[in-house]
Amino acid sequence: MNEFQEKNSDEIRQILAKYPPEYKRSAVMPLLHIAQRRKGYVSPDDIRNIAEILDISSTDVASVSGFYTLFHEEEGGRYRIQICTDLPCALRGAETFLQSVCAELGVAPGETTSDGFFTVEEVKCLAACHRAPVLQVQGEDEIIYHENQTLETFRTLIEDLRRHGQAQKEGA
Amino acid sequence: MAVKMVNLTIDNHSVSVPAGTLLVDAAKKVGIDIPVFCYHPKLEPVGMCRLCMVEIGRPVVDRATNQPVLEADGSPKLAFGPKLETACTTPVTDGMVVMTDNDKAAAEHKDMLEFLLTSHPLDCPVCDKGGECPLQDLTMRFGPGKSRFLFDEKKRLAKQMPLGELIILDRERCIQCARCVRFQDEIVDDPVIGFSERGRSLEIITYSEPGFDSIFSGNTTDICPVGALTTIDFRFKARPWELNAAASICTHCPVGCNLTINVRREARSGGRDVVKRIMPRQNEKVNEIWICDKGRFAHHFTESDQRLTEPMMRKGHEFVPVSWEEALQAAASQLKKAGDRTLALAGGRLANEDLFNLRQLALGLGGEAGLYSIMGGGELLTQVGVGQGTNLGDLGPGSAILVIASDLHQEAPLWWLRVKQAAERGATLIVANARPTRLDKFAKSVIRYNYGEEVEAVASLVPEYKSEVSEAVRDGIQGILGAENVVVFFGSDGLSLQGTTALATACANLLVKTNHFGRTNNGLIGVWPNANTQGAFEIGYRSMPDLAGRLAEAQAVYIAGADPAGDDPALAEALRKTGFIIVQELFMTQTARMADLILPVQAFTEREGSFVSGERRVQRYYPAVKGLPDLRPDYQIVAQIGELLNIPLEGRVASLVFLRLAEALPDFNGLTYQHLAEVEEQWPIYGREDLYYGGTGYHNHQGMGVQLKPAAQRVEPLYLPDAPEHPALTVPEGSLLVVPITRLYDRGTTMLPTSLLHERMEKPVIYIHPNLATAAGMQDGQSFQLVLNGISTLVQVIFDENAPVNAALLPRSVGVPIQGPALAQKEIVSA
Amino acid sequence: MSQYILLRHRDTPNLHTLDGYQASGGFAAFQKAVTTMKPEEVLQEVKDSGLRERGGAGFPTGIKWSFLPDKIWPHYVVANADESEPGTFKDRELLEENPFQFLEGLMLACYAVQANLGYVYLRGEFWQISEQIDGCIAALESAGLLGENLFGGNYKLSLHTHLGAGAYICGEETALLESIEGHLGQPRLRPPFPATSGLFNKPTVINNVETLANVPPIVEHGAAWYHTFGTEKSPGTKIFSLSGNINKPGNYELPLGTPFRELIYGHGGGIPGGRGVKAIMAAGASSTLILADDKALDTPMDYESTLQELGAPLGSASVIVVDDAVNIGWLVKKTANFFKHESCGKCTPCREGTYWMDHITQRLIEGEASLQDVDLLYNVATQMQGRNLCALGEFSTMAVTSGIEKFRDDFEALVKK
Ligand SMILES: Cc1cc2nc3c(=O)[nH]c(=O)nc-3n(C[C@H](O)[C@H](O)[C@H](O)COP(=O)(O)O)c2cc1C
Ligand code: SF4
Ligand code: FES
């Protein structure tokens, strides 16, 4: 049993129980989600460990991780702020909102703030077009939607996140 | 069972093909080329490149009457779909009318090529595939003349991405057809390369250690339809149109893969031809269109600067070059002196012609000829070897295959592949071994025994054998009982010469008792250590259980293609007692160092000859390069010595030696080199002008060889010995049982000169189960002096959960002498 | 609409709890089906209701269920909760606010095709919803509505969620199956169709969340009742996701056949700033652009009319309103970029075509394109059409060709002068 399996044994058992035993490989995405939750990205070690648990090659795991945009293979900011700039949102001012967010944080899309807290990213439609501008925060263990955003609500949001992240850092 | 035939029309040709045939193949059969990229006749169709789209009309059937609706002129009314369809995924149906080349289809082909070229770097002038590139060829034929895509908007990607030390990826050139990925997954079960990202960003990745960890990786460079995957060995070494080609046979294992050797004349080598690469040559009965990486890459020994280049004679402690005349004279006079105390010892990598002449010479002197081999029992195959016409590719439902004491994946990769595929087609696979191997996964039953119990394991499969049997054995018995055809492979995993001989006999008896011999697709196959071990047995050589004694007694020993002193210090010791030693070799082996006379020989690339594979297929190889002017083939040297001794031997050309051999040996009667050169039509069509279809390997027009009939098939009486007593292995308290295993990438004479494979070569290690290791006080990774039969060697410990709990595994030919199961001191002293 | 069939949570409090849902008659249909109806009868009811796929294709749901062979077992049902089409946010509201009605629909579908295992495939961004649905499933298990021997009979059923991770293509049903099986979300070759060889190579029904949410009321009230809504060929109500340049964006449940004008100016409150509406996209980013003239505005929104009269499929009914300040060239750049980002890369025309269209439209909005580039763009799109392995590739060309055909001036206004 590898270290990843030991740490998450209950959850992994529950996940594996969802699929027919001969289709164990189905658990690859759920396990990648667990891995990502811990550090915000999937490390090469995670990939090897997951491959071992599921009896598939590391290449197969990496390949799945590489296909889906929510899995990251590199460390980003503590929080990934993902703003939808897809067509319906763009018709409602999402592109301007993105610009003001970037100005606020002093980064360009795709970049991470110097304190390492936030990475700002553009994403495609989040199924929240009627509440644009909208963003999701991909944090350590969750994805949370924030809808009907303005620069003011956004400022409050990042302050909260900073506080929370800071507290966690100190608690750790 | 009669195959249902389907009639259809393709581009106005009437075609009749078996039901289930894909349109693309049906067209190919009548010489119509539908362009493809992702389709490959050996892979499952995926229909993803969309290049092969054609227009298809199907007869309209009246729902009420179930009769075809007719046009006014009486011809069947056709319905055409709104869209073109992929020919590579559409099976033929009756009455189909297919247009592969009308305006609609032609526009489609052009459009898809244009799409592919938008991402392609078009660096043909510096691309290794240039000249044999499907993308290039199809673009010339179907594609647009000019790009409408802005060059600046092309994706710039890594051009030199090594996927390990053997294969290099050019990301820009990849057209995402996934042939390589699918080959690795479907055909060889090594899914070690895959796609990452998506859309236009899709790119090949590998996460294995080492990168692209597969012994079949080179094949992907043949089927890659662009220059995205190339071998590091061939990259930038030559342009395909500069190459000449010669047919050959792989010398590394008993499968006998058909090869083509590509050569080029080079100024650097004084205007001589040089081997540039080894490619597969199609033989659907042997290797299909594949070869393993050892066959592809481990040819560098033939052009090593360590090769022996001139005859040499011992003067004191030194060797001095001598003329051939002097050398041959010396050999003749020493052999004459020795007379009936002459021992000729030959290795299984010599050609039939060499073996034949050498044996004739020894017998002519009244002496003896023996085979130097770690395995015995080959004489049994002359009686119950697989029947003529056997083709592993035909085995499927109704056939059973037993593989015992062999790690086929490592010992004979292409057999592993073909046995795996037979099992996937529905053949009952029974794998019996003391440890898990990569074939287990495909087996119906896996029988696990302890090292030393091989003969019992076979005996337990004879249906009448009475005793409590395990479920696996019961399944095995059922599998054999229920099968129309049975093929048995036996190997040398953990065995000594005596052990393999006993095992071979037990297997032969199993086949005879269950009446699975003397017929096509039935019989015994030896997983021999060398390409022509079987040939030696055919010619009358037998392995020598008491070799050390024989060597010590002989007054003259004539050793060809074997290195007993290098393998076993006891044999080196014995050789010290021998009178005169003649060594005929490629390299200065340990044995050669002990010689009185060294006769250098030509490598297989430099001469003609023939081998007999483990399936008893006699196959010939052709000279590819000239080689050094002063080297001669083994058979010729022997014949020249024979001439001096008044023993008449044929030495002019290999084909004439073969004629003599065929006269002398009943199994070969009537065979000639012409027969070996015969070919028959093979499917899929491969390696001709249309490289986009099958790949860049070679079409076979130089011979598929001839499979010998075993005695049983000629309805001759059998003389089978009973299985000899095979002493059980007892491991005294305080001892550690160490057994030999075979690895593909060993450190043998013909492997070492290929530096490309060094990283993958086996090192002096023992694989040991952690429990056994802990009991012996060993730690993972630790090095220690292993003492076997009084000889101490430094080895490294590798923990292996798959190793048995009662024996440590020691790879052969890595510098640690081991001839069979051996005992070591259990408590070790760390080095 | 006074009476909701799907968005009932808007009238009924606590519908998102099991108690609340049961209090308003929830699971009566499931109990009725399992205890009093044969699976074929449930299937027949759904067939008779004329319910058509709400995921986009508009294919009759009951007929789709009837394709499952009864010689190959087990059967599976997979709910498609991938909802990733730009402009679509209806399934999300159902999942969040009325999850049990959807789950009951899924359970009825399972019963109808005798599946004992069903999966809910959610897009990865629905992480929270997935947790919520897991909670609902657990509640159903505790309540004895999922598990063995349901209602004392032989039928058993389990449901599981499976979370995606950011890939629009996984809404395509075969890519979705690949994704559940732990592979890249790339569509499979068809045939075989999922109905004969789907999840784990077994017969599988895949249905959209909204489609499934329609099933409990149909089983409860009968097919005839269902036909009292909508048009003859497109019965029932549909949730229209209204977005873009509109005063009151949101989900509106309306009978199929409601005209665009009523949705946009009635329910949607018209265009901000009183601007004119220039174009309508009825099926999200995959839409064929509709020139918003009077004829279009008066066209009923159902599976036949929009297609026949406007040449634009209704799809998932994600109505994106585009006002007259928007340049269609810019709009096409947005859709082209979306499809380039989401193309799975498996087949050549889509992989290369979306990449190429993205580049040309980028140049276009930067003022770097020529008139020939507009033609080239059109050409690339038509060159892809009919050749892609799955519908994503086709979708990616729709706004491009219809945009250039109907709004060519906008493109010409952007080219390099
Ligand atoms: C590229 C693509 C994306 C799709 N995305 C979705 C989706 O997000 N949700 C959905 O329900 N159907 C989606 N579909 C349609 C599904 O393939 C399928 O038709 C649907 O799930 C069937 O369910 P239904 O019969 O209930 O409509 C998509 C299709 C394509 C080609
Ligand atoms: S059309 Fe696009 S999404 Fe569909 S298979 Fe082809 S590349 Fe993938
Ligand atoms: S789609 Fe037929 S060959 Fe690629």
C-alpha cells in the first residue's frame, strides 16, 4: 500500500466500490480529484501512486490528468480565481470585469500574485450565464462559485480568502 | 465453415470479399488505394483521422416486400447518405456501390490533408522519414499544392523530445493518429506512451521509467505515418533513398524474425557498405510485421571495432597474426595429430552450413562433435516438433498452448506476442512457471510449482495422472483435453542443461499421450537460447552433459561460436587441460584468449546461411555488406581445413553446402536454397509503395522459409525416451537456492557492443523476495559477494515481490557464472 | 406559467429535501411504477408522452429506451449532468433546487430498462452539487428508496455520482462514457451505439437531467396529461435558459411552441437600454445564428419550427440574445475560441479546423485580416462540415457559416482597410 493509499484508504475504498471490479480504472478521475485537493495540483508521485492502486500505467494516469482542464500538474496560487469570459458572460461585461480584477491584483490572466495567493485564469462557460460576471475559486479542497460579481464583492472575496488562507498557513 | 462472400462495386470494379471485411481492405485487395492515416490493418479501426472518407450507395429495399427496389432500367436503386463515410470503419455489405475517387471524395481527401498540413512543420528536407513518408506521399497524390494557412500561426513544438534512449519524438510532426499509442496498448500490452492535453495541443507523453519502457518500441517508428517517431539509432544517419536492402534473419533468439538490413556505402568506412538500420520483413507465419528492440538495435556487434580481423597464433603468452595459409595448415596438422581425440564444440548461433561442415570434419577424423548449449532435448523436436504448416497466427478457439518454464516475453519476444494474441483470439493458454511472468495475465490457467518440480508439473497435466490436483492443474488438464490442437513451449527458466532435457522429454511424452503430435498446429517448441540451436540438433549435434570432462580429455578442441570459458570457470579450468585449442570467433572471448589458434569469421551481415527456428522453419539470410576482405564464413574455413586433411567438404558457397546437408539429413531431403526463397501472397499487403497502409517495414520477396516435417508427420515410428529421473532440489538449512533466468537484454558477446542498450541491460543482480531476503539478512540495493560453486562475484540485491519465496533469481549472461540451480551460503557478508 | 412541471421548487418550499419532496407527492410515481407497473408499461407511458430529449438532439426518449437489447445484461442508465454548453444553466437549477425529481426520473428510467445501477455524470465544476447529490442518494438509501428489494419486491437499484474535470466534450454521450471508464474524454466510434454497447460495453441509456426530471410527472399523471402542454410533435414544457443582452436573464419554463418574442420581450423584459435585438442563438454556442427579424421573433420555439422556418435547431434551448451593438465577427471569435479550447483532438477536421478558425477570427478582431480571410474562414468551416467524428466539430462551424451568411457586413467592417 503506498502512502497516498494509506492516507485516503476509506475514501478510496468507497470510490472503488462504485464501479465493477474489472473496471477499477474508472476511479482514476475521482482519485486525481483527491490528489489535487491536497496540494492544489497533481504531482508525479500522485500519478505513480494512483497508477499503482488502479493497476494501470503511470502514463495512462498522466494522460487523463492532462486531458481535463481542472487538473493541474503545476503548482499555482493558493487559490485559482477562474473567471468565465465565454460568450454569454462576455455579452454581460465579463471581459471588462476580468481586466479590473487583473488590475486589482496586479497580474495578467494566467499569472499568480507575488504573495502566491491567487492565480487568475480565464475559463469557459460555468453554467451561470444569467449571473454574470461569475467566477469560481478552485482552492485546496473545493470549487466554489461566486456569482453576480462586482469589483466591490470581489474585493471582499479576496480579503476573506486571504484571511482564511493565512489562518490555515499559520494553523499548519 | 464456409465464409460468406459479399459482392460490391468499388470505383466500377466488382469485388467479392468475405463478409466482415472493411471497405478499405476490400479496396486494397483489388488494388484501389484509399488513403488512410489512423487505420492500420493490424490495429482496431478508430476512424479518427477522417482521411479515408468515401461515398457509399446502398441498395434500397422495399420494407414491405423485403425486395430490392429497381430503377426504370432494372438496375437496383441506390440510396446515398448525406455524408461521406469512413472506409476504414465500414464493413462491406452486399450490393454496396462505393466511390473512392469522385469529386466529393477527392475534395474530402484534399481537405483533410490540408488540415493536417496546417500544423505540420513541412521540414521534409531534414526529416528522416522524407522519402518514405506517408504524409509526403499522400500529399503529393491527393493534397493541395499550396498552403492557405499562415506559417506564423503554426504551432511551434519541441522537435527533439527523447521518449527514453531509443525513440525520439518530434512533436511538431505528430499528426495525432494514435497508431503508436494503440500499438503499445492493443498489440504489445505496454501502455507506456499516451496522449496528454487535448485538441490541437494533444501530444505524446511517456511516464515510464525508463522512458518508453517497452521491448517493442521500435515498431512504432515503422507504423508512424510521419517523421514524428524515429529511432535514435537511425536518426540523421541516412536518407531512405540512399539505402540498399538485404533480406536477413535475426540472430538473437529462436523465433527467427525475418529482417531487412538497410545498408549504405560510406566514405567514412572506406567506401564500404555499412549497416544503417534493421527493419522487419513481413512473414505472417513468423513475426508478422514486427520485431523486438533487441533484433532492431543489437546489430552493432557486427561493425564493432573489437571484431577479430585476422588469424592469430599463440606464441608464448602473445598472439601473433598469421596468414590464412599458415593458420589452416596449423589447424590441419593439429587435428590430424589428435585424430579421434578431436572434439568439435559448436554454439547455436552458427548457421546450418557451418554446423554441418564442422560435424563432418570431426566425424571424418573419427572424433566427436557436440553442442554447446544451456538447453537440451532438441532431438525430440525432430520427432514431435510442431507439424509442418503450423502457424501460431492460426491458433484460436479449439487450440491450447502450454508454456512451461519460460518467460517468453524475455526469451522470445515475438512468440510472447503471438501466444498472447492467440489467447486473445480464444486459444486456451496454460502457463506453468515457478514465478509470475507477463504471460500469466492472458492465461486460462496459471500453474505455479517450485523450481525443481517442472517435470512433475508436466506429468500432472497428463489426464490419467492420479493424485490430488489443484484447480489450476484441473483447468490445464481440461484445456488440453478439450483442445483440437496443442502446442507446448518449454524453456529454461531456473533450469540446468539436464533439467531442460528432462523437461523436454516430459513435454514430448505429454504430447504423445494426448495425441497432439505429428500434425499441423500440434507439437513441441523449444525456447532455445540461440537462433539456430534447433538447427544444431537437426544436424546431429547433441548437448554434452559432461562437457568439462570431455574438454579435459580431448587432444584438440575446435570451438566455434561458443564461449564456454567465459560462461563457466569450471570449463575454463577444463580447457587448460586440453591439448590444442582452435577457436573460430567474431570476438576475443575468454575462450579465444585461451586458444592456440584463433580463426576470425564473418558476421551474419556479411555472408549467406540458413537457420532453423524453434518452430523448425528453415530460413535463409543473405549478405548485406561486404565486410573486411580477409574474413571468411565458418563453413568455408572448416572446408579448407578439411581439404588439407583429405576430408572432402563443400566450401564454395552456402547454397552448395546446404545441398550436401539436405542430401545427408532425411528431414531436409530435397530442400534447396530456392525453396527457402519461395514466397506466398500475404495479408495484409505490406511494405510496398503504399507505405501509408502498413508502415515502412519491408515486403517479403526473398523467402518465407520452409517448415520441416517432424518424423511423426512423416508417419515414421517414434523413439521417445522416458522422462529421465530429474533429481529433486533439496535446499539444506542455511543455504540459499539461486536459479538462473533469462533476460532479453543480457551482457552477452553480441549485446555489449550496442551501447544504445546499455542502460537497459541487466546488471549483476539477484532478484529476491523480500521475505527470503530478510531471512538471509539482505537489504534492498545492497551489494555482496555471491559465492556459487566456489566462485565469488559481486552482485546487487533487488527486492522483487514477484520472485518466489524459496529461490533467488540470477540472470544469465551478466557476468555471474551460473549453469543451473545452485546453492549459496544463506548468511551473506556485505561487501 | 402558473403551474411548473420542472421548476416546482419556485412554488413549493423545501423541495430540495427528501421530506419536502415527499410531502409534495414525491416518489409516488416511482412507487407506483415499481409496485404496480411492468417495466414495459413505464417505457410505453414515456413513449406515448412524446417526451423528447432535452439534451439537444430532440430524439424521442421512450424510443431511445426501447433500443436496449434484452439479451445483453446488465443495463446501465447514465444521467448527463455535464451541462457545459455556453448559455445553458437549466440542469444546474434542477440539480440544486429540485434534485429529487431528477433522481426519481433517473430511478424510473433505470426501472424501465431494468438497470440496477445508474450513474450521474456531473461536470467537475459542479463539485458542490455533486456533494449535494451524494447527500440525496444517501438519504434515499436510508429511506429505503434505493437499495435491495425495493418496496418489498425483487427490484434493486444503486446510484452513484461521477465527477468530470473540465471538458465540454464529456457532454457528448460516448465521450462521457469514456470519461467514466477512466479514459480521455474522446468520443467513440459509432456503431456500436450506447444502446447496445455503452458503459462497460453494456447496453446503456444516457439522458439529460431535464429529460429525466420530466419522467416522474409523466408516470404519475399519464401521457395524455403531458400532451396538454406544448405542441403536437413537441409536447411538454421546456426550460429556456435566457442569457446575453437581456434585462432579466434566467431560466423560464414554458410550453414548447412559445414564440421567441414572448420569451425575450415578455419574460425576459427586453433588451437593456432599449436596444434592438440583432441575433438570437437558440442552442448556445453551437447555434446557427438567427437573424432576429419579425418573422424570427414570431417563430414558435419547438423542435420542428425553429429548424424548418429558421434553419436553426433548438438544441438545448439556451437562448442567447445579441443586441445591435454587437459585431458578429467578434461573437464568432468567441465561439471559435470556445470550440478550439474544447475540441478533444481525436479527429482531424475538428482539431485542425477549430485551431485554424480561432486564428483567423483572432486576426479579424485585431484588424489584421483581409477580405480573403473572411472567405477562407467560411471555407475552413464548410470544409469541416460532415466530416467530423462527433457533433462538436459540426457545432463549431455553425456560428461561423451562419454568421458570415447573415451578417457579412460585420465581418467586412473588421477587415484591414
Ligand atoms: C459536444 C456535445 C456536448 C454535449 N453536451 C451535453 C451536455 O452538456 N448535457 C447534455 O445533457 N447533453 C449534451 N450533449 C448531448 C448528448 O450527447 C446526448 O445527446 C444527451 O445527453 C442525451 O440525453 P437526452 O436524450 O436526455 O437529451 C452534448 C452533445 C455534444 C455533441
Ligand atoms: S469532432 Fe472534435 S470533439 Fe468530436 S471527435 Fe472530432 S476532435 Fe473530438
Ligand atoms: S479515419 Fe479512416 S483511416 Fe483514419
